[in-house]
Amino acid sequence: MSYYTGRLKAMRLEPTAVSIEIADGRFRVVAGKRHLGSWPMDTMEIHRTSVYRFAFEIEGDAFEFFPEDPSAFSNAVGAVVDLTESKGRFGLKARIEDASNA
């Protein structure tokens, strides 16, 4: 059982402190003591949109999650950063290439 704390944001939702629990093949979201829902992990498609941000849909609504420990959350859900495009002058891909060439 793994817990990941962070902020959850959606179009009609102000950033909210939540805890995401991943256990027994389920993806559960809890805000404080309020259980917001539980979904099977195999129905979740979680994408890493930046180093610190993840995107997913629940029942047709798009959410962004900003975990306190992005690496651990990424490993738990199997999300990776797409390095095929460099976005802007200071993109992650460019920084990695610069570090590799140094």
C-alpha cells in the first residue's frame, strides 16, 4: 500500500490537498478524512506532463496532480516524461543533453 500526498487540480476545482492511495489494484483519492473515490488501476491512464505534474481523467473529467514526491508517484503509476520533444529553450531534454556533453 502506497500513499502519495500533493495537490489535485481540475477545471472546476481549486487546487486541493489530497492523498492518493495505490493498493490492491485500486487508485483511491482522499481529501482530509473525506473519501472522494476509488477506481481500478487498469482503467487509469496517467501521463507525466512535466517533472512535477501528472495528468489523468476520472469519469470524463481531466485532473492534474502535483505530488510531493514526483519520482515515487511516477514509479508507482508507471508514468514517464516524454523526452522526444524539447519544449522551449530550457526544456528537460535540452538540459539532459547539455549535461551529457559536458
